[in-house]
Amino acid sequence: MGFDALEYYFQSGWQALTGEAALNWTGIVSLLNLTTLIDVVLVLVLLWWVWTKIRGTSLAPMLRKIAAVLLLMFAAKLFGFLAFFYATFAGLIVLLIALGVIYHQDFKKILDSGLSYGNLARKSTLSGDYNVKRFLSELSDTVVSLARSKISALIVVKTETPLGKLADSGTPLYTPFSKEFVWDVFSHRSKLSAGAMIVDNGVIVAGGSTLTVHAPKRFIFNLNNIAIRQAAMAYAALVIITYKDKEEISVLHKNSAYAKLSPKNLDRVLKTILLG
């Protein structure tokens, strides 16, 4: 094969490449239209949203690898390298499957933390599952039973302001309020009973909340606890306290305190706050 044949071989190959793979300014500019721009922006927004969910987790470094693969796919599509595009697409699928297998626990935590308890409570209300009078009756019965058994308990119920920050300092639960569940938590002195139980629209959204970002060494259930008083004031929350050494019930709401409530008086106070 002579030099002329080699020269012709490479020249014809380059012409085919520039013609079919769009490796020329005219071809590239024709591909960079408004649709392509919108497509890129949507992908960038999606990647940013994913980053906000996984930053600070073990999944964060993997997002850079996925972004690199997507960039290669875009370049392959832009220049018309179909074989390379399909190869990188297959690599992306394998990478995503591997992430699901290796990091499935991390994904579960992210999804759980992404659940808005406010949305859950609203869903419960709209579906008809939540009835404030029924919840009030269940709450009153639960608190009286705890007090009579001298079981220490702390229950914080939303009245006006969302309690998301208080729930964040505890353990997410997202379970319907029931006497049996509350009794089981506080009577067994588990980790969930070491702090406040946060309730919104009949949904127990968290247990073991210290009501503050920095957990105190000893979280005492009484009216003198500064964190409890601050939560009642800052969130306009209904705070109910029972004690382990006496058959008493205390209630806080905003700047009002009610101590040594009888079951009858408790019911009256709860109705005034939750139904008033």
C-alpha cells in the first residue's frame, strides 16, 4: 500500500467522520438548540436536587461519577458517537444498579428523612382518619392511665406552629397515636421514653425528643425544665407531663401552666386548647 493510498484512506475516513459524527462547527451548532439547552438545564436541576439530599452521606462521591458518565453520554450524543453513547448508557445502568445494591440502607434513610410529617398529618386529615374529638378522648384516657400508674411521660402536641425542629431532635416514628403504643414506650423506659413524644394531627411523628439541638445530660420531666417551657412558648405547643413518683398531671400551653390536674379538669383543659 503506497503513501497515496494511505493518505486517501485517512482523508476519506475523516470526511466520513465529520459528515456522520457532526465533528464540524455547522453540525455542532445545529445540535445546540433551545431544546438541548432546556434538556441540559433540567438535568442540572435534577442533579442539584439529588445533591441536596445526599450531601454529607457516603453517596455524595458517587454523584460525581454519575455526573461524569452523563457528561460523556452528552458528548457522545453531541458528536454522533452512537456506539460510545450506548456503551456509556449501559455503564450508567450498571452503576445505578450497583448503587441500589450497595447503598440500599443509605437510600432508605434518605427517603425516611425526606418524609414530611406535616404532609403525613395532612394526608391523615384529608383521608378522614384523623378526628380531633376522638384523638382528644384517646389522649386524655392515655394521660390519666399513665398518671394513675405513676409512669413518667412527656407528650408535646401541635396546636398552631409546626413542630419539625422538635421532631428532628428525636427518633422518627410516623405512627398513629394510640394508648397502647404510648403506654408501651413510656412504661418500658426505652430510648424513646428518654425525651418528649411529638404528636401532630393524631400522628406520633417522633419519640425521645430533647426539644433542643444540644441534648442535656439529664432530661427531667417537670415544669421547671427550661427546654420544656421554651418549647411550650416558642411553638405554642400543648405539653403534657406525668410523673413516676406521684399521681399528678401537668399541662403547659404557651405561657399558661396547669398543675395537679384531675382527670375531669384535664379533659376540660384539653378541650379548651384543642377545640377552642
